[in-house]
Amino acid sequence: MNDKLLCRVVPQEQSFSEGYTGIFHFQFWHYGDWVDVVIDDRIPTSNNQLVFTKSAERNEFWSALLEKAYAKLHGSYEALKGGNTAEAMEDFTGGVTEFYEMKEAPKELYKIMKKALERGSLMGCSIDSLVPARFETRTTTGLVKGHAYSVTAVEECKQSQQKESKVCLVRLRNPWGQVEWNGPWSDNSKEWETLSKGEKEKLQQQNAEDGEFWMSFEDFKKNYTKIEICNLTPDALEDDKLHKWTVSVNEGRWVRGCSAGGCRNYPDTFWTNPQYRLRLSEEDDDPEDNEVSCTFVVALMQKNRRRERKMGANLFTIGFSIYEVPKEMHGNKQPMQKEFFTSSTSKARSRAYINLREVTQRFRLSPGEYVIVPSTYEPHQEGEFILRVFSEKRNTSEEMNRIEADHPVPAPASTGEESEEDQQFLSIFQQIAGDVSTGEPLSAGGSQMEITANELKDVLNKVVSKRKSLLFSDKDLHTEGFSRESCRSMIALMDGIFKHYDFDHTDTISSYEMRNAINDAGFHLNNLLYDIITMRYANENMNVDFDSFVSCLVRLEGMFRAFQAFEQGGDGTISLNVLEPTLDTSSGNFTHNYSSSFQFYMGWQEV
């Protein structure tokens, strides 16, 4: 019914005659991007009949070809089995879908539907059938159970025969093109006599067996079980008169041992989930009950589970919580720590954790700053997700990922000749955690073998010197190494911090607590960097021993020093050329941020 939306999915100027080559292409919204899928025109048949989607017109094939492309996108026809209407509506439009059960619908549902149509949203509704065998069976009222209807209009009309009497009407369409509601406000019902000619013309009411009919909003709520509203993004709407949503999109992932913290039932790990700062700065035009508020919809979608189903991947049980940020912390991009979540209650949250591809819900909150925490119900479940926020007015959402070091850059060390007998990086880092003279490992308790500040300074400066000669020319990296004072502070930090988080005295700390330990040491990283650290230093039980802990902090210190040596404008980026460390030496000059530089650094160390 919407040519622009249809043409986005089924590109025009394709046929079996002009320019025909045996292939067709279709476009789908796929986790934030529009993907073009090319197929040949061989369609599954049985006894010369199409097996799956088919048209009553035997020479109409666009829907069967579209279905094949959709199956290819997800890996197979089998992958399309099961799901709900919302998945298809979103994949064909890029919108976000809200669900409402009529029994639990908000009191302002009519207003929500009215606004949705004003924004060009797509709406569908259905009547549940508890018995599968009775799907798509007609009732005495003319409505069909287990069948999808479109909502095409919502209007409020004044009845001329009754003073100051208004009726709220809903127009629906049966996609069969026939079989209509036969109750009040149906095509030939007496209720139409209560409306003036002008009101009838406004509604464009027609007496025809075309599958489209009107009914009162009250009858609509009584007869239908649920309604789905697919809110479209601005790029899908061409009419400037429509009141468009503002949309912000964030992609993320849950990583076992680092950022897969589970729900609020797991307070020791919940805080490690990805966090997204939401700023609501403009209130609604027509607030409820004269209350200043901002209306927005949060949609959390897990990615690729349908495609990976054949490999045993089921949908995770997912949900999210929303916390209000204290005013004194507005503008701070640092993720909230464990203490914040254990002492604060959520301002709003998804109705339930549920194993659907997407969980969505509408909220109304006061203008301000909030933190959205998406999570799986159980911790340690790895997966990718996309978090979208639709709002009536302007909003911004972004991952909280400030990267910085609290401690100042150490003062230059005293100059002196260094030994030429530098070892490989791995052995040097092993020495840092042991006795420099013997190379034996240092126990976490630090019983016999100790390392002095001077010895540590020698080893650290060997690391800096080795990296400087390997990666940079002398004129490029302006650093004089680590001072004795900075090394003394580092030893105290390492010993005290590790013991603080070694709760069970096993000489290890959990990979989740590793985040706290790194933060206490003065390094504030984002989830991507914590993921890298976890993969590099944690064992199969997601624990980090003392040697790995020391190595990690030393590498972080060295990386920050190297990065700061190149950083010019203080904006968190550096510019490198082909003579300096690059990931693609054919590209000439390019810009690196701290995150990508850190990944390069870690990879170089392994080489």
C-alpha cells in the first residue's frame, strides 16, 4: 500500500523481458544497514506448483523471488520458520516495532495510534487463536482469528444527532480484500446516519466488499488481542508534513568474562554490561497531565541468532534497565561503577526479560541524562546486539567509553647507557613479575623474591627502548623512559590493588574484577579494550593471575606513554605516516584513535 516502502525492498526496473539476465536483486534492512541480496530465478516447486509464497495470479512472481532473497539473507528457507510479524516489518522498513496486548494497553493507546499514523507508522493487529487448527477461521462477527489485519486510519468524529458527543473510530483492512466486520460502524450499519455529510466525506467511507471497514475504538479493543506499531525512521519517509521520529543507533556486544554481566540478579557482574548514555533535552509538545516529559521508545535487538540457529544458537533471554544520572555527573562519559548500581534503583526497565529477537518498550521520563544497560538474563552469554532509541524530540545516545589515564605522565628518567642484551618482549614482561637477577616468578604474596623500584625501572626502560627501536625513529618518539618515582608508585599499586580484589586468596582475580583493578590503577578504558585484555590475559576459567596482571598494567602504561608522545591536539587521536606503525601501509597518512592503536599494539606484541 506504500509505493516508496515497497520500491525500497523490491527495486524497480526489473522484469523477465527487458534487460533480463536470469537474476534479480532485493534490499533488506539488516541490523542497521540496508543490504542488497542477488538471487537467480530458480524457485522451489513441487508438482509444478510453488512450494512456499505464491500469488493467486499464476504469472506473478515478485513475492516468491523476494522470499528466496530473504531466505538467502538468513541462510536457508528453513531459517525463516517461526517468528512474528514485527521481524518482517522491521526488516522491510528499518523501523522499530512496539507491541501492545489489549488487556494491558495503556490508557493513551488511542492517542499513540493517532500519533503513529501521523508519523507514517505501519500498524497491524490480530486476534489470537488458542487452537492452531482454527487459525484463519471466520467468526460470527466477520473477523478472522489468527489473521493479520492492517490499521489504516484513526479518526475522532462528532455525531450530529447527539450534542457534544464524539466517537473514536478505527479503520482496518483485511489483506484478503474481502471478509469484513459486520458489527456497529460496518459498511451498511445504522451508526453512519448519526454523522453529517461532511464527517462522512472526511472518513471517505465506502460501502464495498473490499476488505476495508470501520469499527469503534471500544469494539476494536474488545475484539482484537494485540496490536503492533512499526515506527519508521526518517529516511523511509518522504513526506515533509509527517511528524518524524528522531533516531539514534548503537551497536554493541556481550563478551564472556568481560561485558556479559547478566541481569540485575547478578550485582557482581551486572555493572560490566555495555552502558549507553541517553540525553533527553526537549520535552513533548503535548505532555500528559501537564507534566514536562519526553516520550521515547527503546529497542534492544540481538543479532544473527536466526542465521546461527542451525549451529545450535537459540535466542537469548534479553532486556534492559534505565537509570537516572545524578546531575553532578552530567557530561561524564565514564561508565558507572558497581557501587552506583548496587545503591541505585532503575528509573525504568523493559517489562520482562524474554527470548525474542527484539525487546521494545515506550517510556515517558523527565528531560535529563540516563544510562541504558542492555543485558542477557544469564551472565557469560556472548552475542552481538543493536540498541536503538526513537524519540518524539531530539535525543542523543552513545556508549560510555572514556579512555584516559588519571596519573600524570612520569617525569624524564636519568640518562644512562643501557644494556644491549635486551630480550624478547615476553621474557622481559616475565622478568617484571619475578626476580630480575634469577628470572624466577614472584609469588602473589611476595614472600622471598622481590623487585626493587630501580630494577623495575631498568626493565621498563628496556621495554620502551626496544619498542622505540622497532617501531619509531629516534626523532619520532620523544620519551626518556620511566622515572624511579613512577616505578615505586607502580609497585605499590600492583601489590595493593591485586590483593584487594583477590577475595578468596587464590592468587587470581576474576576477569570482571580486572576491570575494577585497572580502573583503580588509573586507567579508564572502553568495553572494546576490556574485551581485548580479557582475551589476552584471562585463563579458561576467566581468571587473571598476578603475572598477567602486572604485564597488563605495564603494557597499558607503555601504550599511554607512546600514544601521548604522538598526540598533538589533545583530542584522543594521532596522525601516523607510512614510516610509523600502520595497519595499512598503502594508505599514506591516516588517523588512529586510542582504541585502534591499542589493538595494533597488542597484536604487535604477539608477533
